[in-house]
Amino acid sequence: MGTRGPPYEGPYEHYRDRLSIEEKLARQKEIDDWLPITSARKAKWWYSAVHNITAMVGAGVLSLPYAMSELGWGPGVAVLVLSWIITLYTLWQMVQMHEMVPGRRFDRYHELGQFVFGEKLGLYIVVPQQLVVEVGVNIVYMVTGGKSLKKFHDTVRSGCGELKATSCKELNTVSCKGMKTTYFIMIFASVHFVLSHLPNFNSISGVSLAAAVMSLSYSTIAWGASVDKGVQKDVQYSYRSSTTAGKVFDFFSALGNVAFAYAGHNVVLEIQATIPSTPEKPSKGPMWRGVIIAYIVVAFCYFPVALIGYRMFGKSVCEDILITLEKPKWLVAMANMFVVIHFIGGYQIYAMPVFDMIETVLVKKLHFKPSRMLRFVARTAYVAFTMFVAITIPFFGPLLSFFGGFAFAPTTYFLPCIMWLAIYKPKKFSLSWWANWVCIILGVLLMIIAPIGGLQQIIIQAKKYKFYS
């Protein structure tokens, strides 16, 4: 009795298999055309510039003078300059790696991580950190947007401008009787219950442009008004804390604040994914042009605010420099409204990749049908979640420091360098090899020590905080 051969596959079986593959490809294309990151690839180079400005310049810039007061002149300037150089270098690496494989684009941070570290490990390494960053930024923007809206309200309301305070703590708490900060956070969130249903990055380009202009405007107001006030009487540049332990914790916290200020890497591949690309004209050209413009604007915003703010107020500067600037009332009110508008755009920039992740899981893993109702429910639930957390834990400064060290340091300072070394394998002890290892070592140190300071300050503030007060 002979051995039985493989079953016969006639023309019908081959046709059926081919049809199945075509159906899967069509299904995949339908999903990609629906998901926010891959649904539109018609962005211009200036989209890259405004999106990166909106993503980068944000809550962090307002806290830089305060960070300087915790670091001191020498370490403060060194940290600011080094961070600007290192993050520009790692952002260049991200732009280059987007299309390093011919015919393939890494449209999402985790896709690049999966290519470098493997399907499962890459997902486990990148996605949790990216989610902590993007959700963390959205929560911080909810807090700061609500507080800035309240500051605008209290400044323009008749009689509120006459309230007196002698310290940052009093300035931060003094306000007119009436609505609590919780309600202002809810008002800020209400805008996002509408804007979050714009489908993709291209559809929010107008919002992002307005936000980028606002960030440049309120940064200019912050350092311009500081110059107008001049160096304050009895200004001091000694460390804020009088104890050694306090100085150390403050130093750690300040490093986290600076790390938070350079945070655009977590959305850079997703932004680049919206730019059209061909073998003759790859997307990295217009993307890098936009990044250069963005970093020039970042330098124009960060360095004057940090250095002039600290020069004028010394260690008496508040963790949000706009709180320090009490007068002129109309200018402070305008700056706070600019902050609100910018954070509206910034929230959307960081929320879009999260929407993409949520919708990918719902459609590809849980097999929901792509629809407007699915998108409406998922995005509304996410905005409600970030609003609830922001109302529950509204600690602005410590949140910046904690998230800045815990998640921003890996994804911004050293994860791109690790990927670069794994892919391109530069010659040992070459300039590229040294540059990447220096960034990795500094980034790891930042990741370890920065959250300690932020967590310590959160614990101190939480002792006196009443929930939903």
C-alpha cells in the first residue's frame, strides 16, 4: 500500500486562497484609511513645524525660571543647553529612522521599537512609556489649562486684581470667591469633548497653528514683562532650600522639569507619517526642515524665559512664572488666555496617538467595525478619564518633574540612541558611538533621579490637599 500524497489543490483552491489574501489586504487598507495616524498623508513641511512647536513648547517653559532657581546659574544653564543639543540630535535620529528600510515607513514609535527589539519586546518597551508620556501630558495640560483659565478669570474680574499676596504660595491660592479650580478644569475639558472628534493630524493643523502662535506669544510676554519689572529689590540667587536634603531633592525635581520641557519625540514619527513620501522625495526632508524651524522657536522661547525670569526674580520666582507677574493686569490676563489656547492645541497633538492606539485595539484586536459611533464613544471616554484624574490630582510642578523623569527621559534622551546603535552599529569609539553612549548615560541618570524629586514634592503637597476642593 503506497503512501498517501498531499491533497490535490486545483484552480479553485488557489483562487480561494488568493481571494482570501486580497480580502485581508482590503480589510487592512480600510482600517489604515480610518485610523488617525495613517488616514491622510498630505501634510506640508510647515505642518511639521507647527505640530512640533505645539508639542514641544508647553507647560514646561513656564516652569523653567523655577527650575533655574533650584539648579543655580552654572548647572541651570548647562542643563538647558545640553538638553537642547541632545534632544535635537535624538530627534534627528528619529526622523532618519522613519524610512530607513526601503519601501517601509515606521508610522508609530512602537513600530520602530518592534523592528529593533522584536515584535513582543518592542511593544512592551515602547508602548507603556509612550502611553505614560502622552496620557501624562494630557493630564498636566488639563490641570494647567484649567488653572490658567481661572487665573484669567480672577485677573479680569472686577476687584480681583486688588488681592494682595506676599509669597508664591499665597499668589497660587489667592482668588476671588466663586468657582473652584475643579470647574475651570471641566470648562477646559468641554472644548476637548468637541475637538477630540476631529479625525486626524491634518484636520487639527489649524488648531495646532493657533497653538504654536500662542506659545510664542505667551513666552514673549513672560520674559518681556519680566524685563519691564526689572531686577527685584533684594533679589537672591541662592538655592531655594536651606537644608542639604532639600537642595538635593530640588535639584532632582528641576531636572525633571527640564526633561518635561523637551518632549516632542513621543509624537514625531506620528507627525512624519502624515507627510507624503516617494523614493525621490522622502518625507525626512520636509520633516527635518519643520523640526529646525521648531527648534529655533523653542530656543527663542526657552532661553529668554528661563534666564531672564530667574535674573529678575531669583529664588522668589513661582513654579509658574505667569503667577509671579501680577501686573500689568491686562497683559497677565492675555498671557493666561494664550496659555489656555495653546494647551487646547497641545492636548490634541498628544491625544491623537493615544486615540490611534485605542482605536487600533478596538478594531484589530476586539474586531469592532470602524464607525463614527465607535470613535465618538472611545474618544469621549478618554477625555473624561483625563479630566477626572486632573481634577483629582492637580499638582502642576511635581507632576511635571515626575513625568519628565519617569517617562520623558527614556523616550526622548536615550531610547532613540539605543535604537540607532542597534540598527546602524557605528564603529566602536567613533564619534557617533561616543555621542550615543553619552546620551544614553545622561538619559538613564535623568530617568533615575528626576522622579525622586517630583514624587517627594507630590507627597508633601498631598498631605495638605483636600480632594475636589
